Amino acid sequence: MAFPPTPVSLRVKPGPNRLAVTGIGNAMLDIITRDSNEVFRDLGLVKASMTLIGEDQLSRFYEAMGPTIEMSGGSVANSIAGIAALGGTCGYIGKVAADEFGERFTHDLASLGVELDLAIARSDEGATGRCHVFITDDAQRTMATYLGASNQLRVEDVKEKLIARSEITYVEGYLFDLPPAKEAIRKVVNFAHEHDSMVALSLSDMFCVDRHRRDFLDLVTSDVDVLLANETEILALFQVATLEQAFEALAELGVLAAITRGAQGADVATMTGVVRVPAHEVEHVVDQNGAGDMFASGFLYGLALGADPVEAAELGSLCAGEIITHLGARPEGDLEDLALEAGLL
Amino acid sequence: MAFPPTPVSLRVKPGPNRLAVTGIGNAMLDIITRDSNEVFRDLGLVKASMTLIGEDQLSRFYEAMGPTIEMSGGSVANSIAGIAALGGTCGYIGKVAADEFGERFTHDLASLGVELDLAIARSDEGATGRCHVFITDDAQRTMATYLGASNQLRVEDVKEKLIARSEITYVEGYLFDLPPAKEAIRKVVNFAHEHDSMVALSLSDMFCVDRHRRDFLDLVTSDVDVLLANETEILALFQVATLEQAFEALAELGVLAAITRGAQGADVATMTGVVRVPAHEVEHVVDQNGAGDMFASGFLYGLALGADPVEAAELGSLCAGEIITHLGARPEGDLEDLALEAGLL
């Protein structure tokens, strides 16, 4: 461990019928390939970022890939799977199609005990979303995403029931990529406010922030309690050059934020200042895919249990350390056992 | 490394339009889950073995599984993927259905440059085969296999073209599980003899050997040049109690054999005696799934290049060492680079 175990402060598990966190995001399957030769460049992708592609491009991308591994993905869905692996109760709201990928996505969360409120897309709303992930030898991942049904989430698809029972409601920034989802986010946030559920937001991707800066800023300014982002995303949001400037902007807004910084760990920005939580040391980084999502699992679950933000970030760091040792963005091991061993739960 | 690099003896890559190895086997997708609680026992499975299940049981097995990872599998197909990852030219003969799993199986071998001769099942011959793999904390895998289309391989599905160009023809023992496949195996072996292709056979599974001992013995006695098996399989074949007795039986038949023995390495039984090749040391064994298949990749590719059997087994050991460090039975890394670094290619 990179830091000594922190004594576990007063932690309170959510009561009966309560949920620690409900997430709302793009439901999708990951199609993962090793790409030592950086073939993704021939497809016009920018390294380490996410590019949106249409249904007509699916076969071109798949054919360009080497052998693949498939598993459920979606940034906020990954975080929810992580919280379930930590032993937390949680919910998930999203949209899939009535196809095989949709069934698999549903199975993988349901088998972890996650309560699901999944809308099923009409046949004209596309297939279940999928993300083509190219892992290079430096463990970076470059993504091409077909949103499909996932981003056809409409206002009428968002129901109150899971949000009303949740300590935290966690919203995926990627949802901003289609207009109907924006209205749905508004409805989610209103439900959360009504039921005293904290609102957490992931900025998802710097290009996504560029596409929807105004909407993101409005939401962060008026509705968000907890913000999760990496360095490039938070700089893009405030259009500033340094993290110090970003922290000032966050302090003015009174938003608790965790800024993940890869091997350097995470900066937790609270009302009283910024604390650096080191990354959990691992022997060999295989795939950074999911590191931010798993950090969010530990961070949000810690907050939901009443841990202070720095302790919560230490739990986040532990979870991120597990995910980068293997391919894929969903945890393989029992995160609860890991956290108990480390004295973080 | 557990042994010093061996000087590379005279190795000859197959000439233009030649193939090192063509495999024939059960084409299937693996559906892999971590099973810390040994849930597979409730499904009636025997630990570390393979059980056949019917189409009507698919949903029951899938629903009992935790979150899954999907990737192409099939024992001999895995070995062929491993040879391709070693830089070898190879072919594969099998049968899939015209469904999504069939497409993915095809994609994954084709993207490695494997020449395919895949028969497509009629709609009444079942879906593409799939294997439910339960990985326990001791890295053992317990399997429930739906053969589906894969084992509807008929005599008319087997063509001469790939076998005629191959140094070695590699047959999967699992194919014996349906009568039409037995006739197809006969045809494969005849083609191999006509074209001076060595015949290699995998015994696949001890229960499979029990089901078809007579057929296996006939084939080994009269047609097989190279036999691949683990300890339990070879004892089951000859119905003997010790490996020494099995080696005597092999010597009488004049068959070259490699017997994989897990952490103890592999015993190579040649005309001149038995040599133990140690297992390649790895830090942490995650999943033993595919270890035998990858050993076969290195062993058969080495033989196809003209290496002596012990050198070939060292290459097999190196490949097996890669696969057990991660989930799944297909290689993630570049085996050719690994082998070149180790001085084995």
C-alpha cells in the first residue's frame, strides 16, 4: 500500500430498503482488443479519447480489430458494478435494446444484485450501445462508441423509485450527447433534490465537456454536490490552464470534487483545501480502462457511508488499483475483501 | 525463467503456401465468470472437469453465473490462435451457426490471419457452441459445454485443402462426442496421411476419454504421431495407475507424447525416454484455463519448425505461462515477442 491504513471512521450502511448509490448512464457493452500496432489511428481515432461512431460504421470498426473480449461496460454502470463488488446496495437507470447485448448488460448488473430500471428501446431506436476499446502497450485505451439505444433515454424513461431511495444519485456526463437525455438528466436531478439524494456528476471525457460546456457548467453551478473528473476534463470545463485555477473555481461554486490524475493519484478538493491521495501501487499496469470508474465506486460508496472525502478517496484509489491489473473495466476480484483487508471498510 | 534459454536448433519455417498446423475442433465461445463461492456445485458440475449440457439448460446456467466475460474459445481453436500469436501460419476447420457467436468466433481467428474452413450449420443443427467457465479462487476452471453446431461437423464438411498444405494436422478429442464427427475425424486422418501431414491428437478431457476409450485407442494405435494429454487423461486412456505404465504403453505404440502436469511442467515421452520440462514460473496464477491449449501451441509449432521435442516443449511451457496470468484461454500478449526474448524462436 502506498499509504498506511486509515482508521475507519463512523460508517453507517444505508438502512433497509435504502440504496447507497443509483447511477444513470449509457448502458453498453465493451468490445476490447489489444492494439500493439495502434491500428486505431487508421480508423481516425485520437489516442486515449472517446470518439462517437454511427451504426453504419460498426462493421468497419469491428473488422479492423484483432481478437476481442466482450464484457459489460458503460462508465457509470462500471462504477455501480464496483459499488456492488464493495458490498454496497445500488441501482441503475439506463436504456438497452431487446437484443443479445442488452440481455448480457442486464444479466451482468442483475447478477451483482443491482436493482435495475432499464428502459427497452423501440426497434427504431437502435441496437444496444457498444464501445470498441483499443488497448495499447502503454496500457492506454482509445475508444470508439456507438451509443445506440443507450442514449435514447427519454424523460418518460426516468422513474422516481430508485432515486427516491438513494443516498447519492450519480449522473454520467456522456448522457449529454443526445438532446432527449438532457431533459432526462433534468428530471433525475429534480427527483434527487426532492428526496435529499446528493447529486454526483462524472464529466466523462474532455471532448464531451467541449461539446456541452454550457450545459455542464449550468448543472455544476446549480445542482451538483460531488464532481468526478480527470485533469483534462476539469481544465476543459472551466477553460483554465492549471489545476489551481480549477480548484479556485470549484471552491467558489462550493462543489466537492475528486480529480483523478492517473499514477499521481487523485486530488480531493473540499471547502477546506485540496488533499492529494496517492495512487494505489500495482506491479504491472495492464489496462487503464475503468480506473476512473472504479475510483468513483470507492469514492461515492465511501461518501454514502459517511466517510470523510479523503478516506472515501483512499477507497477509490484501492478500487482503481484493482482494475488496472487486468483487461476490462469491470472488477474481477472481490473489492469488499480487498477493502476490508486494507482497513478501508 | 525456470530453465536457461536453449540454443535454437535448425528451424525451418513452412514454405510459401504451406501451413505449420491446421486444427480441427469444436468451435465455441467461452462465457467466463469468477466463482469464489463455487456456485457451479449447485448446477451439478464436477470441479475442474467439463460437463456437456443441452440447449434447454442454457438459460439456467447463464442465470446462475455472476458477471461474465465473453471471448472465443474451443480447445484446439485456442491452440491455433496461440500458434498465430507465435507468428505461425495455420488453418482451422470447424462448424458454427449463422448467429452472433459464430460471427465473433470467425472474426477472432480471421483477425489473427488464420485460414478458415468453417462449415455453417443449418438452422436445425443448433446455435454456435458455448462453454460456461467457472473460475474459482484456486485458478481452477469448471466447465459446462453446449456443443450446438460445433459438433454437427459432418463428413461432407471436411475438405482437403487446408490439411494438404499442413505440416501437422491437430485433432480435438472432444470431437468424438457426436457420431458424425467421428466419421469426419476418419476423413481428416486419411487426408493427413495422403499428404504426409503429421497427425496430432488432444485427449481433451478424462471423461471424454472414458466415453470414447475404444475410439481413442484405435486412433492412437494406428494413426496418431503426436499425442497431447494431461496426467488424468493419459491414465484414463490406458486404464493404468501410474505415468510410468502410461509411458511404457506409449513407447510400445511408438507415439511421441507430451503430458502436461500443471505446476510440475510437462513430461515429453520420446522413443529414447522421458524428459521433464519445467513449468514456466509466473508470479500469480489467475486462471489455468487454456494452459494445456497454449502448451500445445508451442509444442506443435516447435515440432512443425523442426525443433526437437524437448525444445518444442520449452516453447509450449512459455506459452502456457502467458495464458495463466489472466482470465481466458486466448493469448493477450504477443507470444512471438516473448518467445524471441526467451531465445526459443
